[in-house]
Amino acid sequence: MPVVFPFENIYAQLPEQCFERVMPTPVKTPTLIRFNVPLATELNIQFSDADDEELAQIFSGNLVPHNADPLAMAYSGHQFGNLNPQLGDGRAILLGDLYDSNAKLKDIQLKGSGRTPFSRGGDGRSPLGPALREYILCEAMHALGIATTRALAVISSGEHVIRQQREPGAVFTRVASSHIRVGTFQYFAIRRDHVALKALADHVIDRHFPELKSSPESENIYLSLFKNIVKKQAELIASWMNLGFIHGVMNTDNMTVSGETIDYGPCAFIDAFNRKKVFSSIDQQGRYAYINQPAIGQWNLTRLAEAMLPLFMNDTDSEADEKQAIDDATQILNDYVQMHQSAWESGMAKKLGFSSAETSDREIFESLLDLLDESRLDFTLFFRRLSDCTNSNNDTSALFTLFDSPDARSTDGIKQRLSDWISNWQARLREREELKAAEERMKQNNPAIIPRNHQVQAVISAAEEGDYAPFEALLDALKSPYEQHAEYAAYEAPPLPAEQVFRTFCGT
């Protein structure tokens, strides 16, 4: 039996201006690198009789499933604050959407599958490195409990692509709750296509927020939709901040309305903590630095509000109606700040062992980050080792050895100030929590392993030489990031000076 996808192709039923139908461009000699069997099972894909060769043909785009309806999605986007009205899938093709085992609609998309009408002169292909990076980051973020797109497969294309140099090519298969972006709404708003705008919004409601259809008739369902999208993004970005994750390119075409992390280009996890840290080679001004991510989220959502404004208005074009719609959307955007802060504080409370956040905790959270910023201690290792220090009798020497790192700074009595902070924190824990439960809570919220930049780069470098064993080993280590296993101890280590990665690249 061939591989069978139970495609529904619901997105393909939207107005034709939402996409362009296009077939993948075949590659020369596709070879399967990895197929995500558990995810394929969850997606109800029938593959039991398929061998690696058939899987490679399908996930390269050489063999299109008979019930697929391939298309490239149209969207616009603000890229580093500048509006590009005509973007769209330039190197990605949506094969179709299907219902998973939880009756949730999911998209199956090929990335690097050839040129589309939106390619704007590009070749529509992907280098191997970015494809492997996205596979690793998708699955790592999922294991960490962060809302994210998923990785279904990656294949070597048997061809080369030209970027800064000649590189091996690949095709990556991405799974998403949907690929609808803030920029998708912008696309139709710019063109004043209110018919397509409304059809898109109705599709998003049906797909992601069906509970809104039972809201009181007095409520504007599209304003409620906007509020739900805002809340999802506030919570998503808070989860990034709690783990030291930097997306790197938070353009409006890289923000989904489903609240999933998407487009793992120049992303990275912080090693030595620095609030102003930037990795992306194209972010010259630090627009998407770690500390700026919450504000950029609000900026992007403001662009969504502008695009959705016609939907917020009643069936009149009066100035009063428009003003009311603007006031309503503005209030939701103002609420974003508290939505994000609450989600971030809740996450920080759990990282520090508290079952819930109290108003007075904000000072202790911020003062700790001030100390980490000043000392440049490793973000992930600090919180993990702090998990072993809930009791004042615990040995903190392992924690303080982090100051031995080449990047760490120990100035103006910072060790003493950190020691004082720990004593204050321990006293709070004793007052509010059972210490064993607090320690367990911390270890469930502070990972031992993250996909560190130097490890990801080492995997890519090996793969470009034909060795995929490090890729497989890293994926195995990332499956249970909150557990410590002796065989994965090397993946917990921060980079040596010679291993540090200072810049990441989008890879397009």
C-alpha cells in the first residue's frame, strides 16, 4: 500500500486569491534523512508498507499524494518594520490539511520544494543546514512544552544550492495547526479585499477558536477572535522568555494566528545571559533582541488590528463606528501587556519553585535577572542547578562554579549579592511551599538540555560531510529535556570559547 494522507484540503476551499496552485519541482536523487514516525501516526498517515525510498520520493515532492491539493499561500509582511505587500510562500508548498487523532486540523507543508509564483526570483530551494536546524528546533521546542510547528520529515535532495557558497540541498516537511500569519490578514487588508478578509477570519474561527461561535450575539465575534490571538501570542512570547529563546526574525509574516512558534531561521537559545543579546546576522540594530520580543509582539499585533479593522466595525462606514472599533482594539492591545506579564510571572514562579506568583514576587524575579545579566552566567545551567538549592542546607558550590566560565563576570561583590538573593529566595520558599515539591516543580520547568547553538552547528557541519549520526544523537538527547541522563551529560555543557556561535543566519 502506498503512503496515504487523509487530506481534507479545507484551506484550498477559501477564495482563490488566498493562494496559487503549484506543483513541487522534482529533485534529482532524494534520500530520506529522518521520518518522524510517532508524529505521522498521530496525523493518521498510513505508511506501514512504505520503505525509505518511497518516503524520500513523497517528502521530496517527487511523488505527490493522489488526494493532495498543492498550493502556495499568499501573504504580506512587515520585515524589520518595513511593509512588503507581496510575499507569500516562495519556497514552500502546502500539500494539504488533515485531521489528526485529536480531531484537530493540521497542515502538511514542504519547504525547499521548488519555485512558486511568490518566489520573487528565488530558486525555491533550501540548503541542508537550515532544514536540519528547523527539524531540531521544532522537536526540541515541542519537548520543552512550547507551542510550535512540528517536523515530519527531512530529505537530502541530491542537489546543491548556491547561497554564500555551494551547499547541499534538502526538503523539510513541516506540520502546523495552520500556516496563517499576521501577514496573511495584511495581504487582503492592503488590497481592500474584504470578502477574502472575512472568509479568512471565519476559517480561523472554525479552525482555531470554534468556541467563539457560541458567544453572545451582542459581541463582535471578530473582536473576540483578535483578543484570543493576542492572548495566545502574549503567552507564547512569555514561554520564550522563560527559556532564554530568541526567535531572531519576528516579522509579521513569521507570526501565526494559532500561537505556534514558526520559521526557525536565525533563532537561538541564550548561553551566557544578556538581555540585549542578538544572534541574527541580519538584525543589525537589535530590533529582535531577547528583551525586545514582548514589545515586538505587541507591535505585530497592532498591525493585525489595523488589518482586521473592517471586521471590527458594524455594517456602517460612519466615523463613530470606526472610532469605536479602534477604541475596542486599542483596549485589547493595552491588555496584551498584562497578559504577557502574567504569563511570564507564572512561568518564572514555577522556575523558582513557587506554585503560583504573588505580586511581591515581581521584584525577586527582576532582581535575579539583573544579577544574571550583570554576571553573564549560563541561563539554562543556573536555573537547573538552582533546583538543587531549595533548602538552606543545600550545597551551592556547583551553582557558583558557573562563575568559572570564560564569559562570566564577577565584579563589585556580585557573588555576595547572588548569595544574599538565594537566601531570600529560600526563605520565601520555606514560608510558602513544601520544599520537595518545590524542587520537583523546578526540575519540571528548568530543562537540563536545550539545543545549544554550538551543538546544532556541529550537527550541521557533520551532516554536510555525510555524517548524520550526530543529528540523530542530538535528537535523542532532546526528547526528554527535563530529565538528566548520564549518557547525555555532554549536551548540558555550555560552549567552550572556540565553540561559541555569535551569529546565526536565516538560510533562505
